[in-house]
Amino acid sequence: MTLESEKLLFTTPEHELLRRQVRRFVQSEVVPEATAWEERGETPRSVIRRMGQLGMLGMRFPEAYDGAGADTIASVVFAEELGRSTFGGFAITILTQTDTASPVIAAVGTEEQKRRYLPGIVSGECLVAIAMTEPDAGSDIATLRTRAVRDGDHWVLDGSKTFITNGVNADLYVVAARTDPGARPSHGVSLFLVEKGTPGFQVARRLDKMGWCSSDTAELVLEGCRVPAAALLGEQNHGFQALMRNVQNERLVLGAQALGEAQAALELTIEYVRQRKAFGATLWDKQAIRQRLALLSARVESARHFVYSVAAMDAAGVDCVKQVSMVKALCGELVNDVVDDCVQFHGGTGYMKGTVIERMYRDARVHAIGGGATEVMLEEVAKRL
């Protein structure tokens, strides 16, 4: 696809300028180096800072905190282009910084908290992670076991978190903990800002993953972790509601990331089958193959228009929980369908470790799991039918 052909009804010239800028950055500064990041197990801080210098890490934040005040559509453009890099681990490292962990600080943080942390997040000097998931509570935030107890001018946190993206290298963590054990499961949860190096907080271990290898993932432990009362993020006992508002943005950008990956996989495979010869002709000359690729292209294009229309709804302030849940479920499944066929059409080459499509196959699997599993998303849709 050319940039001209990718213009959509819901994007403005400013959105398309952003697309060109991000794509240029990805091609020049990410793609040539990211294979080494996969082996290293993380995206270098120098790259994150470089993106901060270019204004890519704070697009949605107000200008007062060094942001650009952009809308939801800008986040979708950004996420789609990061997905097109073909390096899912790099993409999720950045999107955790911009659209998963930090928006809740901007949304419910105090003025002092926002002025203290947001400029560093926007510049890339402060890497941030959100610590919700626990060993016994994946997408079910209401069953959190981590506790926070008030002790004078401090809160004392005890518990553990797992599968935390940016968890190894983050400087700041948004931690969800139960502050009212007697409240209903979806109530009594609060959020706290915990800085790396706080006594009682530690990265227990780095987790090794099937895919997303250029992102660091950790298990965290809090044992008598004391944070000042001012570390409470948002209103006490209303953290669940803040997380639910925040997760809508997360799910939408994850859908856009998956969409970008699907498009990149298709383009890669179409190029491959046009060149690969078998039985006296190219694979593209096989009607079954080109028709399956054509149908996958139609599905990706349809999903793309849906994603952008939902982003426009959100930007306009329309309640679109059902549609966002649809996006997450649809795109998470679609990218897996796409890369599965793409590996098939690459034949034995697609099964070889180190090929682009093999990496994309591993990376894609988590899209139906992370940020809200497909089954959870479909239940959110079903409740609103």
C-alpha cells in the first residue's frame, strides 16, 4: 500500500503527516537495528529518548506538560505504524509508554504528579509501566490481591504482579492495589505511583516470552513497600473505574497495532509469492493462493476502516465501549489468521527461525490474549447487544 492509498475518511492532513514521520523513523532507525534488540530482550533507552526528542511520546498529553494535545485518531495512526515495523516487542514497549501506562496519570493525577512525571515520560527520560495483572488475576481486575494499608503519612503495599511490560527497566510504575477489602470486588481498588528503588519494591525476575522479544517483561514483588500518601493516584477506592476508562484507549491502540502487523505481513507475503517459483510458475500464479491473499486483504482493509471509525467516535466523546471491545477481539483474531496463512505461503522458509514472518507469527499470538483476551472482549460485546 502507498501512503496515498492509505488516506482514510477520518484522518486529516496532520494525521497523515504523522504517519509519514513515524514510518520514516521506523524504516531508518528501527528496522535496521531491531533484530539485535530481539536478542538483547529489550528496546534501548536511547531509541525511546530519540522518539521523545521527535515528539512521539506525548502526543495525547496537554501542551502544558510538553505534549501535543492530539486526538484518539493520532494514537491509532501511531500504533498502526509501529505495528508495521514487524517488531511487535518494540511496538508494545513504546505503546505501553504512550497509551497504556501514562494516560491514567494524565487523566486522574494531581497537578503536582503531572508536573513531576509527565515531562519525563514525554521526553523518554522516564520509562513507565502499569502493574495490574497478578498470578491469579489476569484480565479480572476486580479480584486483585495486592493490598495497600494506610500507615500515618504513608501507604504500605504488599503483593505481586506478573506479565508487566517494561517491568524490568521502568523508572515509574502505576500499581493497582486493594485499599478496601470489604468493598464489592469492583470497588475498593486504588492506584499508586511507585518509583524504582523504593524500599520493599523489587523486580523479582525477567520473564522470557514466545514473542515480543524486544520488550522486557517482569514479575514484580512488593513486600512492605512504603510510599508517601501523595503517591496515591486518583481518588481512593476508585482505581478500578480509572483503569476501566484507561483500558479503552489501550485496547483500541492494540487493535491498531495488530492491524499494522497484519498489513505488513500481507505485503511481505505478496512480494514473496510473486517471486517464489514452484511447479513451473510463481506461487502468485496459483489461483488458490492469490485469492486467499485477496480475501485477507479485504478483511484487513475492512477492519482498518472500522478501527478508524471507532477512534473518531472516541475522539468525539461518544460512548464506544462495545465498539472498542469489538476492535480488540476482531483485530487480535485477524492478525493471527493473516500470519498463519502467510507462514503457510512462505513454505519451509516461513518455519525457519530468524525469518521476518516467523517472528511475526510468534509476536501475533499474544494479540488474542494481552490487553483483554478475545473471550473477555466478546463478553463485553455480548452484554451490550
